[in-house]
Amino acid sequence: MDARASSTPLPAPAPQLTPANTRDVFVVEDDPIIARLVGHLLTRGGYKVHHAADGLRAQAMLTSSPCPAVVVMDVMLPYVSGFELISQIRKTPGWERVPVIVLTSKSQESDILRAFDSGVNDYVVKPFRPEELVARVRRLAEGWRAA
Amino acid sequence: MTLSFVLSIGVAVGLLYVAVVANLFLVRFRNSAHVRHREQLEGVWLPLLADGQEQIPTDLPPLRRRDLVPFLVLWNQLQESFVGEAKSHLNTVARRLGIDRTAHQLLQGHSLSRRLLAVSTLGHLGERSVWNDLVRMTGDADGLLSLAAARALTRIDAPAAMPVILPLVAQRRDWSRNYVLGMLSELGADVVSRPLTEAAMRVPIEQADRLLQYFSVAHVSDAVPVVRSIITRTKNVECLAACLRVFADVDDLDTVREYLYHPSWQVRVQAVNVLARLGSARDFAALALLLTDAEWWVRYRTARAMCALPGVDMARIQQLSTEHHDPFARDMLVHVLAEAHA
Amino acid sequence: MIDGSPIRHAFEWISLLYLLGIGVAYLTLDIVSFVVLWRHRQRQTLGRLYNRYSNLELPVTLIIPAYNEEATVVATVRSLLQLNYARFEILVVNDGSADRTLDVLKAAFDLQPFPEVVRRRLATSPIRGVYRSPSHPELKVIDKENGGKADALNAGINAAQYPLFCALDADGVLRPDSLQFVTRPFLDDPHTVAAGGIVRIANGCDVVNGWIVRTGLPRRMLPLLQVVEYCRAFLFGRLGWNPFNGLLVISGAFGVFHKETVIEVGGYRRSTIGEDMELVVRLHRLLSRQGRPYRVVFAPEPVCWTEAPEKLSTLRSQRIRWQRGLCESLWLNRSLMFSRGGGAAGWVAFPFTVLFECLSPIVECLGWVYFGGGYITGHVDLQLALAFLLVNVGFGTLLSASSLLLDEISYHTYPRPRQILVLLVAAVIENLGYRQMTAYWRLVGLVQWIFGARQSWGDMKRSATWSSTMSSREASAVPRP
């Protein structure tokens, strides 16, 4: 798998950050309640949330939208699996270094390792603490902007 | 048969057809109304339920009768999604709305879905007042309802729930193994370990295997002494296999080695697996004999165990894979070596 | 009146009563289905909550037998790799394809030969090799000599590593969550040995990357009528048997089985045309004879979409084949009927199927000739002809419409009101012409089975590749509903 290579620092061009997208967050989540919940938590935290309910729509967003500040995603997604999506994100120009947080009910060690191996920045297991998720998003969004 | 008789039956069938079609549109209309209602309700309540700790507004919106079921579904879904303080916040809001009293009423109702919702809600709320009702419900003929009641009991008071639930785990064959495992894992070893291992000693030996299969949740220090005792008393294949799975101590290796040649392959496989975890180079020869086992799984696990033994030279296995007298053993070694490289 | 009128009279009464019996029997199943669905939905409220955050799903091996599938197999595997399910492996069994099926797989997934020792627990044609993909550890391809679909499935069972296996058609379109639905019965009841789900018609739907992204109705009449037909077949033809453990058919397009039990009963039978149905009936026969508690379950969820034949000739050979498969499956397992301990499967579902599915084409076709022809030539009076029309067409239309109602209550598959209107019209047309046509084909199938069964037995064994009885690949892949 070439995913491991993409988790090492890449000599990629600096991501094109414009003020417009530093507070954009992509949420890829198929459960409507969780999607709504995460959307609400992040909106309240001052982010602009774009939601994709399945892997195909997420792929479409990859090509049509500017890179957001953070991606929050499940790994169990309809149509395109989360791992597949992560590797596509890492191959999309401008998205190589976007911080990705996985929010999933898959809690086995092997799943977590596989996610980090494929270049995920953070891993939150459902059930989760809502405030903690927002804090993790904030840390990654700001950390990246500072870098 | 007269014409009028035939015609009147025809009219009846025609009317039924019209009724079905009318119903079809009625159902469609009602469904979309339900979806709209649910979405509107979520729009109002999700922020209030999710916005936790800081402040709960003093004037919560009213909860109408028709809001009750979709609200409870949402509330329970959020309970399942959260850990920590957010859960107690959900409880605070629910009590302010009088959900605890409403759930009491639903619990006594006839509708299964409402009873299930009530059981789950009362569990999350930690309502001790329904303890006896829930204990009674764990004996219900409906597997789902009884499991839901068991889970609610563990949420209200896990240590007190253990003596109620564990005998049922041993007896009820309709309780799905995976649900029970999920429930016990959620409670964690600190709560489950002692009661589970002690219960395994107490139940009739024929039922012990049904508890042994959850020993992965228990602390090894509690599990191993129990297993040492049970393994001497049972001939049941599943029970023996479950016992072997638990061993985690080199002191027990001599016991384990006795089962390498047990007549049942399910037992042999487990014994081999223990050697793969705990064995030493001196087990190599004994394992090599099992490479000719009649059962595929035993040969497969044996080959893997041989590769896993500490201090074993892979070249020795390579050599064996070309020189072993038994073609089945050679095939298996080649297979496992390839897997190791994949 | 001509002589022999007592015989005529008896025929009239028997056939009318028989057809009325069919109508009433299906109406009963229909009502049972309403109750089952209602109860299912009651349990779902919480069932969903329970499954959410626990890694409870049972691991499943997907077996995809492929014979000359070079055009579709890669796309199928690609979409299956994206299934929304915790733990599964995909086993493609290349059944000695004459085309480049294996080559395209090798190229697409960078397959490497793997020296795996496949257990021969069920006898199959020789296996030539096993391949694995370094980039997709969950994919395995087995290359074997041609032996037919059942043989390929058996080879897949031999190589499967998980306790459940799912038999799939190479061109079936699944839902991302199909496996979650169909494995739930195994979680809920440890005695479950087999489970199937609802199969629907994919014609007219929008398919992207092997997934249905929007449901639609076929434009052409023939597949449209099959949409109604499938609705009826699945929503109460199957669901109604659930509470009695009397389900005799699980569609070959998508069924999940407990591997060890299937191996115990001998796997798929190689010398039959309806291997999917035969296996399920045999499970009933052998397990009930042993007095073991077991369940064959229909999960009332849509799980699989399949391409329906758009050509009459393809549909014709499909239906002839189904009818032969049905008769053969029942015949081979006839000792299930009225057997001690046979339960609802042996005492109700089996005789029901023999009486109302195997033999019904005879009565239906004779009825149309006698009552229709008789009315035109003046030998049968109006009320008799009307009575026949009523029990045959009237009940049928009522049942078709009520299956649409069931679908609306439960799944709401076709969201636009116009689609419902189209389906309601189709439900009427289906009973005026289409059903009579299929009844005739089923009669042909029945006759072929009766006269051909023993003679061609040897031939059939040899030519039991899955496309042998079919005129095109399209038809061979379409399962019995």
C-alpha cells in the first residue's frame, strides 16, 4: 500500500489556504443523527460544515470544493470505504496535508493502526465526548494554519 | 352459481382493490408527514440535547404526545453516541421533561416497541424504582426484550445486575452470544471478572461452557484458577476448548500439552494455539508430529505455531517444507511460509 | 350440452375451487406478511440502537462464482470491496472460464499466486491455483477447472475462512449495508442456518460504480411487469413463511448460510439446475430429520438488485428453467413432505409449493383454454367465465396491489407518486396477459421436467455448466426470485 508513503512529509506545494476555507470542515458521515450532531457541534464552535452522507458524494466534494481546514469522517461509509477515501484525499492536489479525523465505532486495535498507517491524523471512537471532538478539530485546524 | 352471485363477489374484490390503493396513498402521505415531523423535532431538540454542560434553558419547549416516541428515539440514540458528562446532561433534560414518569407508563404498555424504548430509557436514566420490573422482564419469553432489560439493569447498577444476569447467560440459548459479549465488554473486566468467573464455578458443569466463552472479558488472574478446576471436571468438547483458550501462564503448559492429542480436533486446535502463544523451542518436535493431523485446521494452526515459537530457525521450517515425509504437511508449511511473507 | 357433462361439471368446480384456493392461500400469506413486517418494525426501533457501536458483526465470506465474466467481474469486485461491513473476505471462483476472466482479475488487483492448501471438504473439480492481492488482503481468487456453478460455490465453501458465507451472483448489485441486514438473524438466533433477503429489479435504476444511487422504474414493459412480480414474490411469497420456519427458497442472487451446516448436508448439489433452492429444501429435510433446532430466515430488507431479462426469449428460458429447478428440488427432497418432525416446512410449505407452484400452471392453462375458449365458442356460459376471470385475474390484481402497499409501508422504494401510479397500472396489466404467458412457460418447464428428468439425467450432469440451459449470459445470471 502506498498510503504509508503519503503519511511521511511530502515535498508538496504549500496548501492553498485562503481565508475562506480556514474554518471549513468536511463531515463525511452516513448516520443522519451523528451527521446532524457533529454538524451542530462544529457550527457552534464557529466552523462552516459541509456534509457528505456517503463515499461517492465525498469523492465529488474532493474534486469540486477547495480544501477545508479539517476532514471529519467515518471509515464505514456507503459506496466508497473510508480507507479508500483517505488514500484518495492524500492523492488529491492541495489536499495532501489536510488533517483528517476519523470518527468511528470501529474500536479494534487493528483498525486504529490501519487508519494511522494510511495517513489519518486523529482517531475518535464512538461513543465519544462531544466537547472533546470539537477540541480535537480545533487543535488540528489551528495547528495546520500555524504550520 | 348465478350471475348476480359472481358479480357481487367481483364487486367485493373490486372494492378491496380500491381500499388497497387508497391505503397506499394514505400510507405515503402519513409517512412523509412523519418524516417532516421527525426532522422538525430533531431540529428543535438536537441542539438542546447536545449543547450540554454550559446551560440548560429554563424554558424548554413543550413535548407533545405525538413527539414522545421520536423524541425518545433521538434521546436514546444520543445516549448511545456519547460517553461522559454529555450523558448526564441528557438525563437532566429528560427528568426536567418528566420523561422518567412517562417511561414508567410505557413500560406497562402492550406495544413492544414502546416497551423496548422505555426499558432502554429507564436504563440510561438509572431508574432504581423499576429494578424489580426489569428483573422480571429478563425472564420474558421475547429474547430481545429480556436482553434489553438485562442491559438496562447493568446500566442502573452493574455489580448488582451481575448475579441476576449471569445465570441467564448460562441458561438462555436465545441470547445472542455477540450481544452478551458486547454488553460485558462495555462493562469492563473490573465489574465482570469476579462475578463471571465465580458464576462459572457455581453453575452446573454442562452450562459452564456458555460462561467460559466470555472469559476474554475477565482478568486472567481470576479466570485461570477457575479454568484449572473446570478442565479437570469436564469432558465436553466446547468446554475444554473454551478452557484452553484462557490459559496464559507457562505453568499450565504441561496441562495444555496433554490435550495436543485429544480425539476431538476442536480441542487439539486450541491446545496448539496456546503453544503458539506460550510455548518454547522444546515444543517443536511435538508440533511437528501434528503436521500430519487429519484435520486441516490443526495442520494450519500447527504450522503457524511452529513459526511463532521463540528461537525457531526459519531455515529449519523451510527445510521441513521440502523434506517432510507427508505431502499434506509439506503443503501446509509452504502455505504458512507464504502467508508469513505476504 | 354435450355428453360427459358430469365430468365437465366436476372439472369446472375443481378448477374454480383450486384457483380460489390459491387466491385465499396467498391472501393468508399476505396478511401474515403484514403482521410480520409490523412486528419487525417494532423490534427495529431498538435493534438499531443496539447494533450501533459494538463490533458485533459476524465475519462473512462472499463467494462469487465467475464463468466467462471478463466484462463485469472487475467492477463487481471493486464495488464489493467497498461494502460497509466490519469483517469480510471476497472469494472469486473462476470456474474454468473460456475467456479472460482470470487475466483481467490478475491485472486489476495485481494478483499473485499463493500456495494455499484448500481443504477438500466438499468434492469439487480440481483447483488449479489460488491467488491473492497484496493491495487488497481481503480478496482471494480461486482458479479451478470447470464444474458448474454449484461446483464453483462448493470450492468457495472449501476455501472460505469465516463461519458464514454469502453466495452471490457475479452481476448482482448490493446495497452498502446488505450484509448487515442479512447477518442479523444469525446474531439474533444462534440456530439460524440460512438467511435471504429481498431481491429487486435493477433495470431503470441509476447505477454508479456498481451501486444503485437512485431507484427508478424500467421504461420497458417486460421488466416493469417483473418489478411487480418480484414485489409479490418477495414481500409475501417469502416473508409470509417466516414465522413458521417454512421458507423453502432463498434466492441464488444473495443468500447467507452457516458454513459448517451446509458442509454437513453436503454442500450444493452439482447435478441440478436449481442448486440454490435445492440446498435450502435439503437443509430443511436433513435438519428436521435429525430433530435439530434450526431456522431458515427471510430478512425483510432489500439486499440485492438484479438485472431482469428484457427480451421475451430470455425470459422464457429463464422461467422454464426455474420451473424445472423447482420441480427437481422438491422431487429430490420429497421425503420432507409430511415427514415426522418436518414442521411447517414439511407439512405446510412443501405441499403448498407442490400444489400451488408446481402444479398451478396445469390448472391455469387448462382453465384459460376451457373457460376462455368455451365462452367464445358458446360452450361455457357467462357467469362461469366471469367466475374464472374473477378468481384468476381479480385475486391476482388484488394481491399485486397489496404487495405494493407492503412495499410502501416498509421500504418506500419508489419515492415519486408517479412511480406508484405506473406500478398500479402495471399490477393490472401483469394479471392480464403476463401471468398467463409465464403460466404457459411454467407448464412447458413442468412437462420438460416430467418427460426429460430421467432420460437426460446423464446429459445434464455432464453439461451442468450454468449457461448450458440458457441462451445468453444475462439469463443465466438472473436468479429465481
